[in-house]
Amino acid sequence: MIIDLKLDYTIVDKESFKRFVRSLNPCTSIISRLTLSNRILNSTASIREKIASKLHHLDSISLTSDIWSPRKGTRGFGCVTAHHTDGNWNVVSFILDFKRIKFPHDGDTICIFSHDVVTQHKLEGKVVSLTTDNASSNISAIKKLGNSLQLGHNRYGSVHYKCMAQINDLGVRASMKELKSAIGPVRSVIMAIKSSTKRYEAFHRIQKTLMKKYQNTNHSLEQIEDVDHRWNSCWLMLERAHLQKDAID
């Protein structure tokens, strides 16, 4: 539950959490933060061993890799995910590594990160494809990685694939520039509502009044603002604004 809900380890030391657990079972022994941390680390080590065993028996593996920074953060993170098919042709995926990557996120840095993941899991000669986005740093990194690990010279003819989803996203974004005059006013209205507590509360009062009148409910919807790093966010913003058009008017 701690991992699934992304809770802080210190929650087990809080009296409110202890009372909650004891309300479920008074006989339960509450573990400490240190014990919880050790158990999770041991569990992680066990999972790593199982993944290593699976990788050892595979003849080929495909990898996807990405490095990104939170929109308002100062830290960069990298992730490499492995993919293969089982005996029933079901796709099986698991994360090989997720860690902080210090700047600069150039070709050399990405190459070192990817190289460490491949060698750590003994995947030399098994990687048949590596998929990344279209950033020039990724293209440079994969070339260097291919030379150092000979990824392009195994029996499968390993290649670097560029993420089709991102290519489609870039194409849609380019075409949406033609709709700037239509989308811009919607975004401006939403930002204006969210930037003022007075406008925000007034907007939701109007929404509730309209919803109660036409749909016999007292429910109001939050505004959605599009963000560059989240796919479909512009569509979600326009869809929500359409539902709220009477309140906006």
C-alpha cells in the first residue's frame, strides 16, 4: 500500500496511522520506518533477481528509453524499460532502471546512462531495438552506444527506432498553430478564471446554478488548462470548456 499510493515512509510513525491500523486489527504490530525501508529494499532486491533470471534466458530484448525534467523542477530523470514476448505472444514489460540524471542531458550523458543499464543487466548482443524520442541528443547517444556495444551487429540487426507517438504529437502541434486564434481565447478565459479566487468561486457558483436547473445536480466541473508536456491536454481543455460554455458565457 505504501508503494502503491506513493506514501512517505514516515507515515508508519504517525499516531493517526497507528490508530487507523489498530482500528482494523488491535493485535497488529506496527513496524518502524527503518523496518519498512529495509523490507522494501529486500523486496526490490528479490524483484531484481527475478528480472535478471528472466533476462538471462531471453535471446532478444527491446528497450525504450526516455529522459525528462518536471515542468517546474530542477532535476532530470531517466528511465529504461525492457519489452519481450512470452510463450503465448503476450508483451511483457518491466523497468530496468529509473534514476536521477544530472545535467547536461547531452549525447554523452545519455550514452553513459544507457550503457550502464545494458551492461549491468548483461544485455550485450540481446538488444534488437532501442526506441527513443527524436531529440538530437538521443540520436547522438544511440550512435555512440551502438559503437561501444555493437548493437547494430548482432544476428537480429538491431536498429534505433524513433517514437511514433511523439512524431504524431509533433505533427499535430505544428498543425494546431493554424488554430491559434481559436484556441488562444479559450486558454485565456480559463487562465483568468483560475488566477483569481473571486472569479474562480463565482464561476463555480454559476456552474452549480446551471447544473441544478438543467440537470438536477449540484455538481460543478474543474477547469482544465493544457500543458505542453501532456499529450491530449489541449483536446481535454477544449472538451471541458465546451461542457462549461454556458457558465463561461
